Amino acid sequence: MNFCELCPRRCRADRFRADGTPGFCGAKDGVRLFRWGPHFGEEPPLTGKRGSGCIFFSRCTMKCLYCQNSPWSWRGEGDGKSVEELAAIMRDLALRDRVENWNLVSPTPYLPFIREAAAILRKEGVSLPFVWNSSGFERVETLEEYSDLCDWALFDLRYSREETAVMASAAPGYVEAARSAVRWAWSYNPDHLIVRVLVLPGHSDEAVESLAWLATELSSDVAVSVMSQYTPAYKGKETPPFDRGVTEDEYADVAEAAADFGFTNGWVQDMSSSDPSLALLGENMTSGHGPVSA
Ligand code: SF4
């Protein structure tokens, strides 16, 4: 591979050689990781009993002004890893930690290297399902080319309006790209798609519009995860309305819309509970979890 076109930015950076230049995302000719390990906060099918083996890649194709992971997504903190070192980390997660899957968090700039690491492990008889954990800002061509790394698609639908995607994430074309990615994943393996709808302060109507699109253009059988945990971070702290949390009313509007659109497969959170765990969509909850419908 020469000029990178892995993500919708298609910046064509000549990044895959030692004296190459970084892409728009900041990625260069090797893998860069910030953190890895078993994680128990993902949706239940991914967490399972032994946790999801999250691998947090440094750099990101999005530039979200409110990003909670800015030390590594924006500033690239982390360590460079060879393909062999990445394979060793994945091996440890599989054999020592016995996680349920390899959860690739924002993997897109590094897909060729991840595939090489997976090939090393496959020869040893080590394999796990891959979770492609993404903002949704993906190219369908890339998803098809690397579908072997997408046993599960965990994709966001973050915005429904182009102007918000540009303002908040410097991501022109996000809405079309993310919807195309979700559509692809739905046709590729509908049982292994989870769409995360993060409710953003002042933009809960966009979360409702994303749910409406899902219900009308795909199906209300899509598994959705309606997320309330937005916390102001990074430049969001100085940029209204991203400088505040989501109100209970904003979250309730989205959770109720999920029920109204007929989604019964997925999860919501109860903002009044100190327990951040996810409750099944459409069920009356006990133990601090609330129902979707008012
Ligand atoms: S993954 Fe990075 S280098 Fe590749 S096209 Fe996207 S922004 Fe450019």
C-alpha cells in the first residue's frame, strides 16, 4: 500500500514507509497503542463473562472537540509497536486473560498491521472474534476489504446533520459515511451489529433523527445502545453546548423515541441511577434501572 485511503478522508498520505509523512489522522508507518486489557463496560454480548479485550489505538480519523480520549486520539500519546508486538498483546489477551474477543478501538489507520498480526496468531491456532469499534466514519470499500476484522461491528451514529459533524468533529461527509457503514454491517452480519447512539448536549434531536433513520431505512430490529455518559472534555469544556452534560430530559427524549420507533433489541441507561450499566431496551427494570417508556 502506498497512499493511504483507508478512511473517508482519503488524504492519500504517503505514510507506509519510514521516511513517509503522517496522514491527517497522525498515523504513520507502524502501529501505535495507548492501552489494552480486558474491559467489562461494553454491551453484554461483547463483554460476556471474561470481558472484551480492548485495544486502544492512538490517533483517530475524527477530530471531536469534546473527545474524552484526546491524550491519545488527538495528541498521539502511546507507544509504537511492531506487528510482532501487537500479536504478542493479542496473544496475551486471548490465552492469559481469556477475553471474549479482540475489541479494536478506532483501528482504521492500522488495519493492514492488525491483519498481519492476526495472521501470525492464526498460524499458532490462536483466534478470537474481532470487534470493529468505531465512530462509524468508515469507507464501505475498506470495510469490505478488511471484513475479516469485523466479526462484530460496534459503530456510532453520532450526528444526523452535516454541519454538526463538521463543527464538532471536523468530519465532512460523516453522516453519509456512518450511515453507509451501518448499512453495510447490517447486510454483512445483522446479528453482530450494535449501533451506539451517544446523546450529545443540545443535540438530542440528532440522536432521535439517527434512530428514525435506522428504523425507517434499515429496521427496528437493529440492536441499539443509547448512551447517556457524555462528559465535557478537551475543547468541549469551552464550547457550548458541549460544555455541559446531557440533561435527564434530553436523554429521556431519545430513550422514549427508541421505544416509539419500535426498537426492542438493545440497551439504555438510567441517568438517575449511580449504576452506569446498560439496561435492556423495552423492559421494565429493577435494581435502579428504569423503563424506556415514560
Ligand atoms: S486513515 Fe489517516 S492517513 Fe489514512 S486516509 Fe484516513 S486520515 Fe489519511
